[in-house]
Amino acid sequence: MSPGRARGLLLAAAVTLPACLLPQEDHIIQPLPPEMNQPPRILEDKLLPSSRFVTVNNGADCPNLSFLAPVADPDVTDTLIYNFYVDPNLFPNFVKQAIIANNGLEIRSDPATYEVSFATPGPLQQPGGHVVEVLVSDGALVGRTPLPRTVTLLDGGTAQDPTYAVTYAWTVTVVAGPCP
Amino acid sequence: MRLRGLWTTLALLAGCDLFGEPAQPPGSCSRDSDCPAPQRCYVDGCGTLPSDLLAEVITSELTGVTSVDLALGSPRANLPIVLPDAQLLQLNVRRGAGAYPASVQILATGASTLLPGVNRTTQTAGASVSGVFQVGLSTGRFTVLVSPLDPTVPPGIQTGVGVDAGVTPLTIALLPPALVQTLSGVVLAGPGQPEPVPPQVQLLAPDGRPLSALATADPAGAFQLSAGMDALDGGAVLQVTPGPGPLAAVAGFPVPDATRFAQPFLVGDTAGPIGVSGTVLGPDGNPVEGASIFVQGTVVGGGSGNVGPVFTARDGSFSIETLPQGSNGSLLLWIIPPPGSIAGLVRTALDAPAGAPVNGTWNCPSRPLLRGSVLLPDGGTLAGAGIRADPVATIDPATPLPPAGASGQTGQPGSFALLLDPAIYQLEVQASVDLPVVRSYVRVDPAGTQLDPIAIPTGRSLTAVVLRDAGTPVPEALVRVYRNVVLDDGAPRALVLGEGVSDTTGVATILLPQQ
């Protein structure tokens, strides 16, 4: 084989086989320090009921009242936890707690949901004004307070990474009476 | 020498196997024809999704957050979901010959016609010189109520308003002054005795439709209501709701005709409240902490009382005040232990006549267990799968619907056990991010329920492109995919199979269980 033909073959191989792995320079990329946690958010333009003010009748035959709050978190691997409260100033315990699993995307598929049945006793059966609040956190909650996470730094030390809780509240006016 | 090096290099490069087409993994595809019938090609391979899928697409516009329901037909990759350019109710509020320009509150309540059990509420307020309001309203069947801020103008209501995708026109005519009568009356706790806090009054039709605005009586109990001239023709009900503060009853007084207003409406709740206190014990005899206590029913005077919640302390004790019972057995005591408690819900008659406090000990039954196990698609077991149960319906008319369900995880052998009061529940099993969430309706009997193993099917991702009429992609649309099922009692109910949010190009990816 002539040197010219060999060069041609090598050139052809270089053009047609670019995807083949070839040894690279042994330059170790240093790991980045862990990123700080970012807060979740409630997508306020997607809430149901969309109005902050809601009026309902409380008859046992009235349809269930559904609350739905889509949520997002830029930390796509975070698992979110949400609590619903009714009149939290009077009753500090949540009426529902659930988890929203990560789906690999900032905007989560599963919204926070809470359904109120007027066929069952509950704070929302009482005529008058009420507050229904949803709290979404990307950390473990003690009461309403998210706990910081302990993260390991590059030098082996540890640090506290804050977690966050965000809330939204509806004002619900309950009127005594059946539903037409 | 150089030639040998060249051949060696070529041989090594040939080892990279870049000269041939890479073989596709089994089940992968790029088009439907790559899959064996009746499977179709989805982004994660060949598969079969149910052909009776329904979708609820929730979007946000200036006029409000709305849902459009539609049947997806035969699901396929890149399924177009076309939404109307505008999803709203074009509401024209008129009075007499002209528009009604003053402030009104608009309340639309209804339900999806395609998705049984999906209820919807929209509320807005404002004033429009033209009387025309654009209200974002989801598809379904609604009752639309227009309540003028002016209490002398009776509300207007339209039931059975069908809202389809797009713009739905609706005109609601408020009664003109010539067709409105003023009804004056007095509401009292007892003869000559006004309520300590002036109550609210409203005239309702027997079916609950409001015939007047909600008005507050004055301190002496006097009130005025404006209603249509024919409002009392079919009979009506004067609903009296106590003001905030002292215990009082909600009362409904039949109003056969206008002469009834000449007599005072006596709520009859003058008797002082009585205290109900006691201890709540679980099936093991230990106190139940954190149980919610309510007292509901007919109280003295014939009105309905509703007090609570109060919560039991660590020693199971509680104290609550109620108006005395109207008659024997007319009051019910509700004890709702917290989620996770072994104690079950109690609804029992409370003997609470006037004159003496009530003290007692109440024993809760064992809360039934819902037991089951979760199997992976390969038949293996899975620990740590998330399990959640939410109550949706009663098992029979005599058994109350519990207000809350419970959640937990599968243990090492893939099994789970949740403490749940008897009811029909929506059970949700979330095994992992890569597997579809499996939801089903399950019945929890008073003696407990053992489920057959729940096999998690493999999933397929349905990609849907959400577009407006004009072809514009819709980002951040929440697409919920349902399938209608039938509960034990024969009632249809929509069951969520999966959810996804569209990206900036309008594409939503929803992981669904295969059929």
C-alpha cells in the first residue's frame, strides 16, 4: 500500500468514525460543591378554585368542594410534602397531609388536592367565614416549620441547607342551606 | 511497519461496531407499524393503552382557570389535544329592558358531564356598564347564580346551564322593580326576645334556590327582604342563620304565603347551652388523643345545631357546649379519631335534654384494616411503595362517610396495612418514578378488607400536544387522564390514571398503566 493510499484510508476512517471513543487526556474534573436548595412554588395561576374567595352552601346534598394547587420546584429530585389546613388560626393541625413525588420535571404532575364533603362533619360545615390554606414544603415539617437538611461538603464537613415552605389560602364563605 | 500500524488501527476501529445498524432493543419502535397489532408505538416503546381514556385539560387565561373535558379516542403518540381559543361563559346580566350595570357576585357551581364525580366551582364579582361579563368556566353542567350587591334586587339564577368547549352565551334577567315585593318580618329567639347576635335571613325556594338576598336582621330582629311577586307561589322557606358568637340554631320556617310575615319567626333557641364532656376510649381501653368531636342535629325549638370541632386531650377527655336536644335521639355525637389511630369513627345518639350537663365515656370500635400487597411487573415484591387512600363514598346509607383517609408505605414483603373507617376509597399506589401510579376504588368493610395482590403494570408514556384552535401550543397546561369506572353501588365515577404538564412546546407526557 502506498503511503498516499494509507493516508487516505486513515482520513476516511477519521471522517466516518467520529463517534468511536478514543483515549483522552487524563484530566480529572473536580466535583462541584452541592447546590443549595431552592424553594418550591405554588402555581397561583393554575389554582382551583381560581378565585381566592369562594362561597358554598353547606347542605349535606351539596357537591364536594375540591381544592387543587399545582406546584413546582426547580430542584427536580426533591419530594414535596403538602398540608391542608382549615381555619389554621383556630385549628393548627392539618386536615390532610400527602406527598408529591418528583417526576424529573420542575412542574410536578400531581397537584396538591383536598376535597371537602358536606355530608361529613368538619370545620367547613359551620356557616360563616373560613380559611383553607395549603402549605407546600420541600423539607420535612415540624408543625409548619421545614427542617434544614444536613449536606456533606467536599472537605467532608457538613452544613445545614435550608428547606422552604410556601403557602396559599382561600377564603371560603359557607352559607347554610341546600344546593339547588 | 507503517502499513502494519495502519491495519492495526483499522482493526481496532472496526471493533467499535460502527459499520452496522445498531439493533433496537426488543419492544422499541419508531412508528406504529413497528409494533405487533394491536400495540402502538409510544415514546418508551410498543404498548397498549386503554381506548376509552378521557382527559381534563386545565389551563389559565385572564378570564380564569378552566378545564376542558374531552375523550381521547384511541391513544397514540403525539396525540393532538385541541382547546378552543377561549373557554368562557359570556354572561349578559339584564334588568328590565336594559343592562344591569351595578355590582354583582357571580357564582357558578356544577360538575363535569364527561367525568362523573368531578365538581367545579367558579366565583367572580364586579360591575359592567354593558352588563356583560366574561367568566372563565369549565365544560360541564352548572347552576349560575347572579347576586346583586343591592339587596333590593333579588338574585337571578339559571340551573342546568350546559357549558361546552368554547364560548357559551347566557342571559340572566333580574327582576325589574315592578315585579319585586318587599317582605318585612321579625325573627326572634323567643317571644319578645331577640337573638343576642342578629341573625342572617334569606328566602329560599323549597329546592334551595335563593329567592332573596342574604340580609342581616337589626338588633331587634326586624328585617326586610326583596323577592319576586311570585316568589311565594309554590311555597318558600325562610332560612335563619345565627350570627357569630353565642350558640344558636339554624332554622328553616315554611312560608306558605306573605301573611306569614305578620307573625314573628321564633327560632326557639332561648334555652341555655348545656355542657357535654367525657372521655373517648379506643378498642384497647386506652384514651384516644386528638379525636375531633362534633354535636349535630335538631335542637330545642326545631332548628338545627352544629357545634365543633373540639379535640380530645391526651387523656381522651373533651368538653363541648351544645343547645339542648329538640327531642329524644335528635342529636348525634360524632367522634372522629385522627388518621392512623386504631380507634374507629363513632356516630351515636346523644341524650342531651335541657337543664343538666351530660357526662360520659364513649368507646370507639376497632378501625378496620385494609390489607394488600404490591407486585412489580416482573412479579417481584416492592418495599417502600407509597400507598394512599382517600374516601369517596359510603358503603351504605347507614354508615357515615369518614372525612379523611390514610397513607403509608409497603413493607419488606411488599405488603401494606392501612387503618381506615368503612367506606369506598380511592386507593393510590406509587411504586417508583418509572412505573405508572395505579389507582382503583376499593371497599373497606367494617370487618376489614384483604385485597388481592395489586400488580403494577408496566407503563407507557402518552405524549399529547396541547394546542389552541389556531394551532398555538399551550404551555403549562395540566392534563389529567381519566377512565370511567362503576362503583359497587352502580354509580359511575371518573378515576385518574395519570397526569402531566405541557412544556413550552405544548407537549405533555403522561405515564399511564398499560391495559
